[in-house]
Amino acid sequence: MPELPEVEVVRKTLAPLLVDSKIVNVKIFLNKIIKDPDVLKFKSKILNQTFREVRRKAKLLIFVLDDDVLLSHLRMEGKYYYKKASESIDWKHVLIVFDLDNGYQLCYHDTRRFGTFHLQAKEKYQDSKPYINIGPEPWDELVTTNYLKNKWKNKKQKVKTALLDQSTISGLGNIYVDETLFAAKIHPETIVSNLNEQELESIIKNAIKILELSVQLGGSTIATYTSSLGVSGTFQNHLQVHTRANQTCFVCLNKIQKIKVNNRGTYFCAHCQIKK
């Protein structure tokens, strides 16, 4: 599943390819992924608009057009192909094709078909769903120990689950929550209201450090996720716990364990991350 680093790699790769290209036709093969507006209005509004910029908020891609913004969430396995219109690809899981005025196509491919698209006015999208529901990223100045303390005060939620809540801190998914908690030496089942200031500070600092390193390394290419844009990430070679069940911990040499936390597969070291 693409998380913040993987989506940032997609953004950085697509931006120079798309900017100043005009959309001259759009083909939609699965109507349900168009969430706003309806499909007919989506098609009529987006035609003849030019890509001006490609931004990102957490895991949300933001294509800035002339009048509107196109918001794209990749969900589990969404990815983009940028190709010549004459070039052949496997069309089986291609759900949307944007024909561009330079003879290229931007194709959205999604085997799980969970991705979503919203086309919204530039001046309104930040006050509308899905953007309005996304919390600050870990390096945002809003994210402090006091911010987390107030958000998690009196909550009986496990920290693994709380960090996956994109309305509190955004951009962290299963991979990077596991890695952040290991680096911070915090057990994933620790109740958030029991975390002290030092532990909260460690979560913030390690989340930033790990996400920044992953962006530098092109993200993680694991399971079914690749960018499909000629970019292969290598952060998976630096994973300390995620996907390493029953392997030796690099720090203490005990075995990495895998459990379910709120139905999410969770990797940790019980020796390094002692349960409080």
C-alpha cells in the first residue's frame, strides 16, 4: 500500500511529465471511483484543463489544473502509467485514461479498485472532503507533544491504531507506524493516554526521520506496490521490523514477532519494545 513516501515519489515523478499538458479526452472504465462530481460532470469539467502543478497532502495526490484540482487517493494498490498513446500496455486493470495534447496518456491502474477521485474548485477543496479530514504531517509545526497529548488525552486507544488515524497525524501507514514505534522503543499495544512526554517526542522525531529517509530512497517496493513509473524504492532494505516476523532483531538478536492490532498485521520486538 503506498504511504506518504511512495506517494511523494509518484508526485515528484509525475510533476515534470504533466505540467503544461492539456487534457483533451478522458475515458472512465469504472464509474464508482469518481466520488465528486458525477461522472458526466467530471468529464465535462476536466476537459481542456491544463496540469499546472502536482502537490501532495499525506497520501493524497493533488493535481492542480486551470480552474479545479483533481484529488487522487491510491488506496491499496493504485498506480499511474505515463505512456505514449500508441504504446501498448496491459489494460486489464486500467480504470481511467487521460489523453494529453502532447500525444501521451496518463493511465490510472488499480487491481483492487479502491482508489478515489474528486474534482473540486481550487478555492473550495481545502474546506471539503477528503482534504479537510487529513491531519498535519509529522514535520508540520502543529505536531508537538502538547498536540498529541491533547488529541490522545483520556483515550484508551492502542498507539498503533492511533497513529494510523489520518485525522491526527497523516501519512503514516502500516509500514511506517511499525518502524516508528520500533525506533521509539514503544510497544504497539501501549495505550496512548499512558505515553509520557519523552515517548511522544520520540514518536514525532522518529516518524520524521524514517519518512524523510524513505523519500530519499524512493519509498518501499514491497508486496504488490511499485510506482509503475520506472522508479523502484529501496527503503524495504532498511526495514527493522516490518515483514520480518521470526527473523532476528538487529538490535537485541531476539525474534521479531507479528500480532494483530485492530486487525492490522503488526511487527515488533518484544524485548526492545516492552509493553507498559
